[in-house]
Amino acid sequence: MAIFQNVPLILALFSILFAQFIKVPIHFLLEKQINWSLLTSTGGMPSSHSAAVTSLATAVGFETGFDSPIFAVAAMFAIIVMYDASGVRYQAGQHAAILNKIRQELSAFFRDIKHWTEKNEYEKHEELKTLLGHKPNEVLSGALTGILISVIFYTFIQ
């Protein structure tokens, strides 16, 4: 199948897997604890979204030329994804953190009120996911990871 010969696609997918995998040892070095859930989570260092789109754009540049219109499309796609990861998604995570804190404080308040136990619906919900987006350094490290993966492939392997 031709799709398995699409090097930019394969490098982008590899970049996602590599960035997700490397989150576990980075977290261990910083926090001194292993968190395997980082393998499938959004957010964190490095950004797998940034790694994927920059690897894709870099590979497209190598394949079609860095002055080609298709590279321009891939580069703009990468910029938009990274902007979203560090902007909108990061802010959504910050809002989730504040909402979780408000819900915890309301739950504590409601527990202190007599005759409220049967109406305390705030404790029945899971906390909102706060690790949705990325800090700028996480996006940058993901972008550099993706670029490096494609550069290494096209320089040394192909």
C-alpha cells in the first residue's frame, strides 16, 4: 500500500509516539515519580501535537522543497496547531483548574450545611481535565523534537 511509503506521514506519526513516550522519563526526572498515564494524555512536555506538525512540515519541505506551495501549507498548518496548543487549549485547562477548585470548595461548603446531603450533586462528577494545552516551552520543545526527527531521517537515513 502506498500509504506505508508516505515518509512525511510516517515521520509525523513516529514523532507523536516519540513525544508521548519521552513524557514519562521527563516527568520522572522532574517529579521523581513514574506516571504511565502520560503516554496517552494531552498536554505536558514535549507537545506531541507540535512534534507531529513540525515533523510533517519539515518532511514535506525535504520532499517538495522549502519553497514549494505544499510546504507553505504544511508550515501554516503547523503554526496554527502550535498557536492553538499554547493558547486556546492551555487557557481551557486553566479554566478547568479553577472550576475544579470552585467545585471542591462548594462541596466542602455543602457538606457543612445540615439537610443538604441528598442534594449534593457536585461530588458526583469527575474533575475536569486540566492538562489540555501546552506552555510555550512545551510547544517549542515539541516543535524542535519534530524538526529534529525529520532532519535526522533525511540527513542520515534516506
